[in-house]
Amino acid sequence: MSSFVHVTYPAQHPGVARAEHLLEALKQGVVRRYQAWIARRKQAVADEQMLALAHADARVMADISRGMTREAERDVRGYY
């Protein structure tokens, strides 16, 4: 009497699958950090341009000063 055994084997080794998932996660992390760095760099350039404009135009500096004063007032009110 013959009997057949049907064993299913995975198409990919579990360790290889884990390694691929790890590499993909690392890749995504690097990409996100790079995008965050680019965004910070763009913001820094924009800030430098605004500061240069504020040094050249007193009206811009006055607007910035008023904005900072209002923000400081809001922050201090929470302590009273």
C-alpha cells in the first residue's frame, strides 16, 4: 500500500523575509530622516532670508517684534 505525503514548503526562507523587512524599514527610516533634514534646511534658508529682509526694512523688523511680544504675553499669562 502506498501513501503520499504532501508537505508544503515556504517559497522563501523566514530569515530572508525578516532580513528584507528590516532592510526596507531601515531604508524608509533613512528616507524620512533625509526628508526631515531637507525641510529643516529649507526652513533655515527661509529664516536667513527673512532676517536679511528684516535688517534692511524696519517695517518687517517691527512686525516681527510685535509678533514676538504678543507670543510672549500669551506664554506668560499661563503662569498667573
